[in-house]
Amino acid sequence: QVHLVESGGGPVQAGGSLRLSCAVSGYTAVMPCMAWFPQAPGKDGEAVASLTRADTPYSPASVEGRFTIPRDAPKSELYLQMSSLKTEDTAMYYCAALPRSSDYCGSFRQDRYNDWGQGTQVTVSS
């Protein structure tokens, strides 16, 4: 079973940047397909960034290009690089994984993902 541990959250001022990390273990051969999800009241639960089976990064238009999702395969780590943060980005952020064989790789939907971390809180103040 894939095990995910997020870190790097904390308080940050609006306009600032933050990098979240997700340590990935328990997979065989290659890292699974992955995504980052914010959870907070009023949020729709859509991913802010995901990687396809070909490791192509995707973000929804709502993110406006402010977030990227680099991956360091030798370190088995996934990141969420956040910039130009807004107060509405405040949320608990979770990394999630699904098997690379899945047709849903790259999906922004929570229900496509099998494994989740415990989350890391990001609080953006004005």
C-alpha cells in the first residue's frame, strides 16, 4: 500500500510562496500518479495540480498558473510549489495517489484516488 506523508505547510502572507512536500513510499517499480487537493469549507474539492501517466503536469484554470507540481523520483518525493498566494488558498493540503496503470491518472477528482496522506495546513493571511 502506498504511504504518503505531507510536510511544509504553515502560515504565509498573501503574495508569498510556499513549497509543500509529499514523501511517497510503499509503491513498486515506479511512483504512482499523483495530485494535490485542498480541503476547506467552501472549496469544491478539486485538485489544484496533478500529474498524468506521462508525468505531464496539469492545473485547473482556477489556479491561474500559480501552482506547479514538480516531482523528484529518485527521492520519491512530490512537491506543490505555490506562489502568489491568496487568502482563499488557505486549506489543509493533501497529496493523493492512484496506480500508474489507472485510466484516471491526471484527474482532478478526489474519488479517483486511492491513497491519501494526513495533510498539511496552509494558512494565508492578508
